Amino acid sequence: MTLIPEEYQIKTLLNQDTYLVDGELKNWEGQTTPVFSTISSTDDYAPTILGSIPNMGEKEGLEAVAAASAAYNNGQGLWPTMKVADRIKCMSNFVAQMKITRNEVVKYLMWEIGKSLGDSQKEFDRTVEYIYDTIEDYKLLDSNSSRFTKSQGVNALVRRGPLGVVLCLGPYNYPLNETFSLLIPALIMGNTVIFKPAKHGVLLISPLLEAFRSSFPKGTINIVYGRGREVASPIMKSGKVDILALIGNSKSAIALQDQHPNKNRLRLILGLEAKNPAIILPDADLDLAIQECITGSLSFNGQRCTALKILYVHETIADEFNRRFAAKVDALVFGNPWDSSVILTPLPEKDKPTYLQGLIDDAVHKGAKIINDNGGKHTDNYIFPAVLFPVNKEMRVYHEEQFGPVVPIMTFKDIQEPLNDMAESNYGQQVSLFGKDIKTIAPLIDTLVNLVCRVNLNSSCQRGPDVYPFTGRKDSAVGTLSIHDALRSFSIRTFVASKDNDYNNGILQALLDSKDSNFINTDYTL
């Protein structure tokens, strides 16, 4: 075992004994749940206890939804009626305080979910950048709306307004960045929010609680802890949630939707599963394709919805691709997140190696082979990436989103084979296409853009940059997330209209001059 650098050692337990509701950090004196890391702090392997979190239930869930509902107050609350410039000040204050917590949040990203030091730092910095970019985009959105238009004798001032109360549930693999890609636009558009952290990556929110409390009016943001079925379910059953914002599993999303008594008033913003394929054409640059497929399938151990989860390789180049790909996978370094050379890191879910072994065993039983020497080797908190070939449609790994270090490879003779598979799939997020002949690529792109929402040419699938749309077809997503689109997803177009006559125009001019209305103004937000 390598020595843990002093700045990353767990010297004291972080027992989260407060929760944020109605603008107050309330003490928690009920049951708690211990938080363990699968990373060991000792030479003899043992999970490391990091601290504990409140184990909340229906009472606290309903308390949070009551606070958020009261803060929204049927659109009359301080936050939804606040001037855009003032909401921006609140958000700017929050991000300034957030930046101070960088080292602590990064430390817990490594311990709680096993993310490498570099990727943990990148996640924090990218999230800060995301908030600043959201502020700037919101300024532009509001400024472009700060004018009256006239059509067919009707004057109108059209803006985007909030929708109400948001239940925000983020994922464990990007517990800061992807959670905030929901939380930040939901807040800045004037909604009030209830946020429950994911099953892993919970303690890293603790350093941010005071920043949330002090930056926003009471009840605007409420943070509770516990299992989804015990906390989120009663929140949904209350019928007071207007938006379900979730990045995670479709079964969870469906279960929560079904608990809402008024489904037609519930807006969904969901980032769900994907089974993103790579298609490697005969003329592909193999050096480039192999490196991008390594990155795409095994960055953060493949625990990304945007990961490449199945590779289609043309039969004429499969032998060479497989040989070189397998060798590259075996050369990847496994270690603890703070080790500078590490690519593969411990899995945060203690049962994940057993699940992955089940996929491997099923594939081998049905005709696949593990083609890399280290594939499937277990350690106490990891299973080394297994490259499986040839994979067929009878295997579980063909259908299931493995969300871990298993790489299934299939061959194809006719390009229609992977296209048909993608059309039949329940998912439609992204694809990676490797090749260079434009006569082949051009019609392929024209088809692929109708099957998925992003075609990555000679590059791995990914979410960023955050200015580009992030969405999916079928069971992969509902709604679009990006800096630009998220502001629209968490709001609705609303406007004031009046017939163009002297009487109405005089009233509108008086409203503008008085500045008594935060909605009817033409101020430009700098």
C-alpha cells in the first residue's frame, strides 16, 4: 500500500449532524448512517470510515417540501419575484464561498467515489466555471428579453419565469458537477429547490452547506439526507413538486413520477442510462481509435453515462484492433486516487465487482473470451477491466449498461448491422464514429444524427463543453441540459400583453418609470 499524502489523510470523522431547511442549519439528533470508503487506510485491507450522515424519513421530507413551497408561495415569494440582478448577486456570493472549499471537496471526491486527484480537481473547477458561465448566459437571456414587442396591435413584454418547486436528485459518479448542472439553473431561474445528495458522494456537500444557507433567502434551497424511497417518495406524494430533476436510473425516475398525484403538472428533466457504441470503420486510424476507445470506455472506470459501453469493429481490422486494444488496457495503472500515474481507481460500490463478474461469466458461458491477460482479476475493491470478444446479443453485457470496467467488442461486416442495433436499442444518447472516407462518413452521419443526439467524429463520447446540448433520445433523457438549454428547461415563457392604445401605453410607461415591478422593466443587466 502506498503512503497516503498527509493532506489527503482522514484524521477526523466528518459526522454531518445538520441539514438545511427553511434557511436554517438544523441539528439532527436522529438515526445516522455511516459513510465508508472502499479505499483502505491500512496495510491490511479494510474499508475506511469517513463519517456519517442523517438517516431521514417522511417527516423531514415533508418539512423540506413545506419550506420550499412556502418560499415559492404560489409565485409570490421573495425569490421568484426578485430582480434578476439580485438573484445573480446571491449566486455570485455562493460561488465565491464555494471556491474556498475546493481542497476539502476534492479530498472527499477522492475518498467517497474513488475519483482520481486530477479528475476531482477538474470536476470542482469545471463546476465553478459552469456557475460563472450560467450567470453570464442568464444576464444575456434577461437583457435580450428587456424590451417590448408589438404585433397586430398588441404590445408584449416576454420573459422566462420560474415553474415552482424542484426536487433535485444527482448522480454519484459526478456528485458535484452533474448535480449542480441541475441545481444552479433551477435556482437562478427563480425556482425553489429540495436537494437530496446521491448514495455516494454525500459528505463532499457538507463544506457547502453554510454557503447555501447564507447566500439565498430562507426556503430557497433545502438539503436533506437519506434513502430515496424514504425521503424523496413522500416529497413526490405531497403533490407540491413542479419539476423532477434527476440524473440517474430510469427505474428510479419512473417510480418517483408514479408517486406524484398530478402528473400533468410535473415537468421532467432527466439524464438516464445510455449504451453508447463506438463504430470503427475499416479505414479508421487505429492509433487514434484505440486511444479514444480506451478513454471512452475506461475513464473513471467506465462509470459515466457517456462512456463507450460497446465497440463495433469492422471484421477486416478486428484482429489487429483487439490485440492492440487489449495490450493498451493491460498497461493501465491501478491505484489510489492521489497516485499521480493512476488511471484506474477503486470502485465506490462494494458490490460492483460481483455484478461485473456476473456479466463476464455470462458472456464467457455464451461464447466470449477475455482477450486481455489481466481481465477480470479481482482486488479487494476492484475488478480489472475485462475486454470481451466476440460478444453476441444473447449476452447480458450486450443489453445491460455495465457502468464499470467491462468492454464488450462485436464485429460487423455491413454497416447496417450496428445501425439496426442502435435503432432497436432502448437508448439513444451518443455514438463515436471512427473513419476518414467522406463518401462513407457523410451518409452515416445523416443517419446517426437521427438515432442519437451527438455524433463524435474520431473522438470518444463526452458531455462537455457545457455550452453544447446534453440530452438523449428514448430512455436516455428527458429535456436538454447545457448552460443555454438548462435555463430554459427550468423556466417557462410568460408575458404581459396589452392593446396598443394611449390608455394602456400610459400605464405601461408609468410602470417602467416607477420601477415598482421587477417583471415590467427594461433594465439591462451588466
